[in-house]
Amino acid sequence: MVKKEQFKNMQGGSAITLLCIRSDKKEGWGKKINNGTVEIFIPSHSNESQRNQIVVNYLTELLPVNAKQIEILAGKKDLLIVTILDILSEQVNKAFENVLK
């Protein structure tokens, strides 16, 4: 008999993929790459913890969410998967349309 998982307190949200590009000349949002990944420029000297905080700060400025709603799930060589609770993907897409080049 297969045991079915029961999820409790599920919340809706969105997920995005970010590519952090280290730079001493640029800062902030870059462009959307063909695969849907969004570029974000961060200072070259940032360690992993600083990088994550920078990403959270930019997202809370862009979206109507607070830092507790944002979780960075994976990050290999500055390629991040970020989940954002309590926001629809349509809202995220609309917000990014206004800032991406």
C-alpha cells in the first residue's frame, strides 16, 4: 500500500531563476536570458551570504513581499533558484517587465 503524503499549511507562490553576475561597474537588474533566467549584477567581492542578502534586498524593493517570504533554494556558481511566497507568477512577470532591459 502506498502512503499518500498530506501537506499542511501549503502556501502559493512563485519561483524564479537568477544568474548573479559579479561586477565592479554595474549593479542591479540586467536582462532576461532566452531560457527565462534573469540576470542580476552584484559586487565582485561579495561572499555567498552577502550575495544572498543582496538578492533578497533587490527582490523586496521590486515586489510587494518581505524578506521572510523569500527563500534561496539552490545556488551553484551564482545560479540561484529563488522561491517567493504569497505572490502570483503574473505579478512577478509584470514587475520584471518594468525593470529588465
